[in-house]
Amino acid sequence: RQIIRGHHERFDGTGYPDGLRQEEIPFLARILSVADAYDAMASDRAYRKRMEQDLILNIIEGGAGTQFDPQVVEVFRPLHRDHQIAPQAPVD
């Protein structure tokens, strides 16, 4: 429950619902925050097409220390680079 509740918190404390910052945010919520942001950008939406992978990585890296835990971003980067993280193929 705390993981789901905390995934909209921001590393710098400006998120919601509780304004938690840094290690106050459960670790798994910090991971989920990056995963959720990636999924939102890598997926087609009704209002826009999915973003290019390089742009997604730039946005996530740009959020390190403000929106995202820098340590989580540091682990995400090589996984993304090595294509261990990729958008899911559409399900028919």
C-alpha cells in the first residue's frame, strides 16, 4: 500500500500525497516512480504517440535528484541502454 501511495512522491519533496523526500519515500516506490514514468512515455496514449527511447532516457536522467532517486536512475540507465527495458508490444 505504501509503495503505490508513494510512487507520485518526488525525490526533492515536491510530490504528493504526503510531500515525502529522499529516503522518506519507500525504496520500492522510488523504483515504481521511474518505471511508471517510463511506461507513460513509452506507450501510445489517446492524446499522443509514444516518445522515442533516447528522449525518454534524457527526460528520466534530467529528473535525477528532483523527480527521481539518482541511484534508481543510475541503475535504470544501463538497463535501458542494453535494451533490458523496452516498451511492451501491443496485446491483440
